[in-house]
Amino acid sequence: MGSRKITIITIFGILAYAGAASAQLNQTAPKELEDVGVEEHLDTEIPLDTPFVDSNGEEITLGQLFDGTRPVLLTLNYSDCPMLCILQLNGLTDAMKLAPLELGSEYQVITISIDPLESPERAQLTKQKYLKLYGRPGGSEGWHFLTGREEDITKVAETVGFKYKYVPETKQFAHAAVAMVCTPEGRVSKYLYGIEYDPQTLRFSLLEAAQGKIGSTVDQFLLYCFHYDETSGRYGPAAYRIMQLGGVLTLVVLGSVLSFYWLRDSHKKKIESEEETS
């Protein structure tokens, strides 16, 4: 009985502590997270003239990576991030592996380091890690890891509403986990949040951003039948569109049946007419 009392008291103590901690978090955010987050800037044009250095040490501009055909997933991370960037890029890679779209030929990924001290060599190591995790051909030419100057990183981050800051005490960056889906021309189409990504949502987001320039006929048909739910952050069946397609399909079937009977009757009358003539 004594042991049971201790266990019950312990459980209530844990619950009370958790409740107090939760209340404290709801009242004030940690100092490190002040002014950190995402402010959505939908349809904003990415500053394509911004210069960066890729993981091969080559100087490029963002405009060289937006070809007007393939949509782009844009992330802001850094290689020495102790946890969040790893979780996010792992989750994104898992979704990319399951989505039936080919990295490189049908879409691209641009990962910009928010650490101005990160070297191209360090970015290359990170790139190789995720290409190995992706494990499908075409990734090398489709995923670009970029480094750059602080003012250029800040320029892109402010344009897409990505708010982050350096925390001197921990020598780390405080930031959110988000991927921006961009059109082939370089405009922000959608924001995907978190460290886990739904492959179907990723697929449809890229298809929508590409406006029919990638994907199969089946992909375009499925995209027509689904709509993006802002509340859940996923694509779900669009009842009205499905009803429309159901109505069209009914008309097609009915028309086919009526045509069959009409042709059969016409053929029958023709035979009867020939028999009467003979």
C-alpha cells in the first residue's frame, strides 16, 4: 500500500510539474525564440540575382537554378545544426523518396546555409549525406547546397519571411523548420512546415507550382480532384470536383449506351428494308 501511495504521489507530482511548465511556456516564449518564425509571403518573387557559392565552390546566382520548367523546394538550414536541420532534412528526404516525382528531371531542391561561416566543403559533405539517403538517380544535379555572405542570406530569408537569429550563448542559430515550394519562375507558391512531410502533399504542391509542366496525365487528373486544406496542411479530395467528374462520367456512359442501341436499331432497320426490297 505504501508503495502504491508513493507511485500515485509521484504521478501527480509529474503532472503538476508538467502543467506548471506548460503554463509558463504559454505565458512567455524563451528569449532565444523571440523574433524567430515564419511570416508567409506567398507569390513573392525570390531575388534571383542573389549570388551564392555551391558545394563545388562555383559562384552562381539563384536565377541560374530556376529554369522556368521545374519547380523548386527551398530550405534554409545549416550543416552544423545540432538537431532541427537534421530532423527536417531527414523528413524531407523520406518524403522525396516516396513521392513519384524524379528529383533533378522534374523538380529541384535548393538548401541555403544560414551560417555565413559555412564552407563549400562542409556543404558538400552534407550534400553527399542526403544524396546517399535519397538513394535515387538524378539527385546530384537536382539538389543544390549553397553557402554565401550574411547579407545575401538575409536578403533571401527576409524575402520569403524566414525569421532566424544567431544565439551567441550556444553558438547556434534559432530558426523554424519549413520548406518553401517555389514556381519554376521563382515565386513562392506554398509553405510546408515541420520535420515530417506527407509524400502526397509534397507531390501535389510541386505539381501545382509547376502548373502542368511536370508530371503525367494521371498526376494532373489527381491534382484536379484534390484541393489543399489550409487547416490540416494536406491535400484532400475535393467533393465538388469529384461530383463534377462523376456527372461527366455518367453522361459519357449514358451516351455510349444510347449510341449502342441507336446503331443496333439502325442496323436492324437497314437489314429489314433490304429484305423487303428483295
